[in-house]
Amino acid sequence: MSELKEKWQQKTEDYGFKVKIPSDLLSTFDEHNPNDPLTKQFIPSIDESKGDGLIDPLQEHDIIHGGIIQKYKHRVLITTTGACAIHCRYCFRRHFPYEGNSILKHLDQLIQYLSDHPDINEVILSGGDPLMLKNHHLKKIFDALQSLKTINIVRFHTRIPTVLPKRIDYAFKQLIKEYNQWHWVIVTHVNHANELNDQNKLAIDTLKSLGITMLNQSVLLKDINDTVDTLQTLSLKLFNHGILPYYLHQFDPVKGAMHFEVPMSKGRHLIKELQTVLPGYLVPKYVQEQPGQPNKTIL
Ligand code: SF4
């Protein structure tokens, strides 16, 4: 274990949310810079001890049944695992009841649900991080979905291609190739250009070579990406990696992470400015998920 990893894991209070960072990524942190955007996202801060914020900001805990969450028409989200390759300190699911909600234990229920709702044509694999599952577990899910003619889009929400790019290996590539009847979409999660490097570019190239549509969602985070310059650089670097900026999320007010919140007025201003320095296709939609609404709210 590197000295740095040891320092963070043993000497840092984790406020009930374990510190987890892949070693290769940790080596890119600028440990001498307290404002390093990676340190700020993944290393706990004493601000996490403050009691404000909500345990379940998106009101998901009561609507999830056996790993199935349906918020919007025509698509359903499934929680595949509670595990992630990295723990983001601002995660809105940091208090999520993953136990009992792994879809692998409820595949029959999922197929029944999708059969009863033939209008659903897209399945979103979420978590945790769905790419933490072993390939044979993913295959089990894909084989179950394959029995339905109504599904034609399968989407992953994952941080793995950028934080643990070696996961995108030959075996994964072969697995995806087996299911060429679907449109595949991967929504990565990158908040700052420093998260993109030559190693993860190779992983993204592999995914692109499979014809997968690559999109990115970011969260607007205080002192991490809340300037025009930072967001502009992020969009340009994502584009260089072959990924289109999709959403910039307003922070979800989760307990223990309120110090990341950026006022909405500032977010709106940033987007307005971004529109003047980027082509429209590189300006993400600034959105907020409001529980109970039929779609994300554009801010
Ligand atoms: S990878 Fe996603 S689910 Fe996991 S901690 Fe980060 S934001 Fe949360």
C-alpha cells in the first residue's frame, strides 16, 4: 500500500462512508495542494461531520423494490450492486439501503415487471457501480433481459471507465459483443478535467470501438468545478476523449456533504457563460432531479 493511501485510510475519519480510491488514481492526486480537485472529491473533510442535509435527498428509499426503481416513463433503473471502485464524498446514495436491493437476487421479479410494462424500452444499470459486477453476473442480467423483445437500449451509469480503466478489458469487450441487438449507452461520471488521462482514454477508445454511445454527467461542486474555465476545460477534454457532456447536476442535498453545494443562481450564471465559449453540443444541460417529477428539471 502506498504511503499516501495508508495515510488517508488510517488517519482520516470517514464519517460513516469508507474511503475508497483505486491506487492508480490516487497517484495522480496533488497531495501538497489542499485545493486539488481530486483530493476534494474523494478525501473526507471535517465538514462531513455537520448534521444538515437529507439521508435520502431523492426520496428513493421508499420507491425501490427488489432493486427496481421506476422514476420516468419508458425506462427503468436497476441497482446492480452497492459496491463502487471509488467513494465520492458527495454521493447522494451514501446512505442508500443497498442490502436486499441487488437485482441479481430479483431477476425473475425484474422480468415480470418489464413484461407487465411493455412501454419500457430502456434499462439503466446503476448502483453502486454496475461494472463492479463480474462479467458472469452481468451476463446473467443480460441473458434475462434478452428474453424480452421490448428492450432495445441498455445503459450503464458508471465511474469505472475513468477511475479503474483496466476493468475495460478484452473479456468485457467480448461480453458486450455477444449482445449486439441492443443500443449500448455508457454515462460516465467525471467532474473535473484532471480525472481524464491517457490510460482512461484507451478504455474509452475500446468502448467507442464497440459502437457504444458515450455521455458524461457531472455534479456541480463547490471549489471543484464551479468556474467557467473549469467547466469549459472539462467539456473540451471530454470531447477529446470521445465523450459528450450530457448533464451538469445541481448537487443533491445529502447529509454529510452540504459543503459541496453551489447556489443555483451561480449554476445558471455558469451555464450562460459557458454558452458563450463553447459550441452548443459541448454545453451540458444543467438539471436537478426533483422527487416525484416526470422528468429531470432543466434549471
Ligand atoms: S461512483 Fe457513483 S454511486 Fe459510487 S460513490 Fe461515486 S457517485 Fe456514488
